[in-house]
Amino acid sequence: MSDSLHVLITGAAGMIGRKLLARLVREPRLGGVPVERMTLLDVVEPQVPKSAPFKVSSRTGDLSLPGEASAAVADMPGCIFHLAGVVSGEAETDLEKAYRVNIDGTRFLFDAIRSRNDYRPRVVFTSSAAVYGGPFEGPVTDDFHLTPHSSYGVAKAVCEQLLADYSRRGFFDGVGIRLPAITVRPGKPNKAASGFFSSIIREPLAGETAILPVSDALLHSHASPRAAIGYLLHAATLEMDKLGERPNLMMPAVACTIAEQIEALRKVGGDRAVARIQRVRDSLIERIVSGWPHEFEARRALALGFVPDRDFDEIVAHHVEDELGGKAGA
Amino acid sequence: MSDSLHVLITGAAGMIGRKLLARLVREPRLGGVPVERMTLLDVVEPQVPKSAPFKVSSRTGDLSLPGEASAAVADMPGCIFHLAGVVSGEAETDLEKAYRVNIDGTRFLFDAIRSRNDYRPRVVFTSSAAVYGGPFEGPVTDDFHLTPHSSYGVAKAVCEQLLADYSRRGFFDGVGIRLPAITVRPGKPNKAASGFFSSIIREPLAGETAILPVSDALLHSHASPRAAIGYLLHAATLEMDKLGERPNLMMPAVACTIAEQIEALRKVGGDRAVARIQRVRDSLIERIVSGWPHEFEARRALALGFVPDRDFDEIVAHHVEDELGGKAGA
């Protein structure tokens, strides 16, 4: 990297993009190099922070449309966080859009980088644990194959292959990070099958009821939004030769049961908060969730210095600090 | 399948395509259903056999060009062997062509199938052991991840993902078979880094010298062209529900050392044939070959009834029968 850095975030209006921006506004350095300039890109206008220690420009654009990818790298940003993409539910209901945005958009971005001379940026790509599909035997190891059960996961697996190929050929320095479930996800309850993992913490702490559609014994793996941002920043500054020829990595995560999640909630919100969880089993959700991987070894990522949350208590604490102003009242 | 079958072969002018056609001319049935019609497609005009027990039409066309994929499935062939693609050496020197032909061509074919109503053909796709890249610890298991070291392997891995997704969604019944090294490959010596595996058998049996650029101790895995055709035919008739949600499979292969290959040659061609092998070590070829997987468990494929050659003696015997008219003279 040079002595100051231009950072591009695609998908900047999304939850991860906004939190990444906020973190860089607070700590405007990447690997010791000051961030001098930031470009935000999304299909909806990303919000520009009121005050930032660097210049921020914001653009709307869809990388899968002609000319957009070239425009995105016209100023040759030295670090690109490529977060843009259709989410999993929409990808499953609209295959053509999923492939166009998530596969073609990524390939166009990579090709736009390739077409520039004297340009070799760092590219951090957010892949997902959705690249894995059951059956599983125990925790997912780093060399386990990718057999996704969704078009969202397929698109991520395809982009991982492209990233590895372009990185191997020296067009950019790519790092693909497979994010686990992000818990506690801020915001309103949504209809994602995975929504309950967050809502059974978030809603009770906000004085609302939450529905738990699965067994208390279900094991699953989580990273807080704060840990996920840490993964992105670490991926942006990792020494590439440590990665070797396999630049796509499963991120570490906290594995715990629903019962353990609930106990972490109790410590912060007490029995009153826990009482706001209503158990209503949903066999469809149980079936979907049972096809997901529940536990990851993530040995490579740990050895490379990616730092997960310590436990689910810490995940709840991050939520209280980052979203509730430190107060878990209600 | 219906009571008679229209078969499409893409890449029909290649070695595997020609052998598949010859086999179906001799045995014009797939899973008990008579082949009524055959369409051959390639970028160079595929040769139509002089006499065949079914109607054969031949077309030139590149699936990655507009309209070609739709034209290829206009008559709704019930079984498609998708063999077309740029070979590994060319893929590495011409990335754009590799992605256009091997990725886009395949995706266009799949989309052309998807766009037809009331159409759900069997699609057999030839993937390759090139989807694997070292380091390896022991034989490659069925759940080992795909980290190719070449753009050829990347394109195969991408197409496997698309095949699995389209198959899961019911657009066709896809089976992807990862072929090992095909040995003994008929024809002239070529410049492929893997060429010596075949040439140390083929050339000595033809009275010519062959160069061995690696150690006699090198272990590698092979399937005869005849076994490979058997894999294709089995994949075309396999019951889909036995495949489950993972339609891409490594094929079984005969693992043996170069020394064992040479002993198999000796049994057929004697010391005179063996003496035609010249040992000239080549560190570049050694380095390339060392990144390839050498041994596969292929448990799923074996359990599903794919039948490999018995041993390397049988591989040599197939070559003598199929290419040398049964005579290993010289």
C-alpha cells in the first residue's frame, strides 16, 4: 500500500457497509496507513457521514450494468471492500437477478480492475457460510467442499473461484471471507429464516416479544457485527504471502445452543427479558436451518489472526454497547 | 426418458466425443432406451459416421455466441453430453477465451434449457480432476474442497456450481463427472505437461522413443478412454435420486507409479519397448505435476456403480485393443 489510501466500499448502504464506514470514520487507518478518501457505492444512495476525517463521495450504481464497474475503479482505489449483492431470500426467488448482480456484477468489477495497467488493489470479498450445504459430519473443516443448497450460496462459491483465479494471476490481491451468521443483527425483525437467532436477543432487550421456532438444543455459530467488521479490516491488511494459494477462508465464530443464547440474554436482561421469548415451533424453518452448517473449525483464519467474539455473552455485550447505548433496560 | 432418445453431444469433434459416438453407434441404447437420433456440435465440423443405426446430424457452432445455445436445444434432445470447452493449456494462456467458452458457453446452454417449458433433459457434464489443487494430505476424499491452480480448473468448478443449482431447481437432471488423467490417450504426442503419462506407453508400442521427465516413483491416477466412456454412459442413465443434492462426482481411477506403468508396458511390449523410454528430468514439468492430485478415494462414484479399469495392465490392454487392432507389435 502507498502512504495514503483511497477505499471503495460496494454495497455501502447495507448493514455491514454502514458499520465498516462508521468504524473507519472513528479509526481512519488501515494497517497503519491513513485513509485519505472513501468512495461509497450502492444501488440506493449510501449516506455520507456528517463529519469524517477523510473525503467521502457517494454514488448510486449497479455493478452489473454496463460501464458501472469501470466507473467504480476509475480512480483506482487501493482497497476495495466488495460487499454488494442480492440477499439470500431474494436470490432464491429471483435467480436471474441473483446471477446478474451477485455473479456478473462481481466478475465485471474484477474485469474492470484487470483492465487497468499498473493497478493491483487489495480486494476484500464477503462470502458466506451459505457456501456450505449438508449433510455434515461434525464441524466444517477448512478443506470441506462447497455444496450450497441455495442460489445465494452458489453465487458466493462462484465468486470465490473467480477471486482466487484473478488473485493467482496477480490482477489484484484478493481475500474472500466467509461470514457466519451475524448476531445480534440490528434493526427490525425480518422474514429471513435465520431471523430468530438475532430476534430472541434483540426484541426482549427492547421490551418486545420474540418467536423461537426451533428447539433450545439447536447449535449454531455466530459473529457479532463488531467481530465481522474486525474480520474485514484484518483481511484488508493481511500479508498476502501468508494466505498462500487459497485466498478464501471461513471466519471463526462462536458456536452455542439456543439455550446458551438465552442464558446470555438472562444475564443482561434478567428473567423478564427471557419471558418475552415465545416458543412456536415451525417445521419449515427447522428444516431450512437443519441444512445449514452449525459449527466451523476455521483453523486457518484463527492462525492468520482473525479474532472472533470470546463467547455469546460478549456478543450480547457488543449489541448492548453498539446499539442500545450501553443500557439493556426495558 | 421416453421410448426413444435424441442425444446431443457438444465438443463432439474431440477425442472423448468421437469415442462416445463410436460406442453409441456400436451399442445404440442408453439405459435400455434406443437412440433414435444424434446431434453432434463442435466449433469444427464433427465427422458423421458412414453408417449408424440412428439419424446423425452435425453442426458447427460455439455455445458462447448469441443464439447458438438456443439452436442447440431447439429440438429438445433428451440427453446432452456437454463435453465442449477450451483445453487446459489454452485456458491458461487465454483467460478471456477460457471464461467465454468454458463458463459462458456452459451457462448459455443451461439457460437455453431453462427457458424451454416442459423440458427436463439429462445433462452429463465432463468436469476434471483439475478442480483440485494442492497441497493434499493423502488421497482426495469426496468432500475435499475445490481450489484449482489453473483457470481451466476454475471454469470447471464454476460450471459444477451452476449445474448443481440448475439441477436442484429442476431445470434439468445434471450429473457432473470429474475425469482423472485419460491414459493411454490416442494420437500424437502433444505439449501438455501431462503428455508423458500416455506417451511412455503409446510411443514405445508404436516403435518410437518417449521422454520421461519425472521420477519413476511418481504416483498418479488414470482411466482409459474406454473407462471414461463408460462413466459418461453410466452418468446418463443413473437414477437421479441416488445422487442426492451433490450431483458432481470424482470418478474412480487406477492409482499407480510410473514404475508400475512401465512394468505394464513390459508385459505387452517386452524389454525392447521399455528401452524406448528415455529419462530426461524436467523440473518445470515436475513442479506442475506435483501440484496435481495423485490419488482419489471416489467412494461415492464407486458406490453409485461407476466402473474403473481393473489395473494399469487393463489400461494398456484397452489401448492395444482399441487403438492398435489388438496387436502390440513393433
